[in-house]
Amino acid sequence: MTTAEIVERYYDAWINRDGDMSEVPLADDFVFVGPVGNFDSADGFRAMAGQFGPAATDFTVRHRFVDGDRACAFVSWNLAAVPGTMTAAELLEVRDGALVRAEVIYDAEELRKAAASGRV
């Protein structure tokens, strides 16, 4: 499977499968880095994605670049408890046919406020 195909599965899971990453090849030691959570295992990330995925609506990949074993995407989504559309840059790394790392970069201030108030 190519990097582009793996990245396509990853975003299909967010867009069409409510964050169900069961069909996405993730390395066992997959690392996810983000402004509100970090994970260092595929199992931990899959559990988070399974909770966050159903809450996110209108998840859209605005643009995606693939270069060798790396990809960069600009994505947007909405959450019912957070005002406005959230936009992020995401960096993905593939090795030996599996995603090994994802780093998502965005302003999470409104998400943190919603979480602190119990809305998320």
C-alpha cells in the first residue's frame, strides 16, 4: 500500500467512519501529538478517535500533499459544543506500510474551554 493510499484510509476514517481507525494500518507504537492530547500507541489513538470521531461533523480535507513517506493536510471540522469551524494542519509519516506518526497543529483554546465547562 502506498503512502497516498494509507493517508486516504486515514482521512476516510475521519470523514466517513466516525473515527473508526480499524481499517487504517497504524504501527503498534504509533505516535499522535496534538494540542489537547498525545498518544504513544495505536490502541490509545484508536480509542480517542472512536470517541472524537462521532462528535466531529463536517470533517473536510481542504488540501493534501504527499511527498515520499510524508504527508501534510489542511483539515477542517465542527464540534457541536465549540463555536465556529476548527482548522488544522496535520503532518503524517508512514514507514513499512503503516502510519507511524501524526502531528496535528491548531488553536485549541475554544476546545479547551468547552472541555473545562463540561460541554465536550
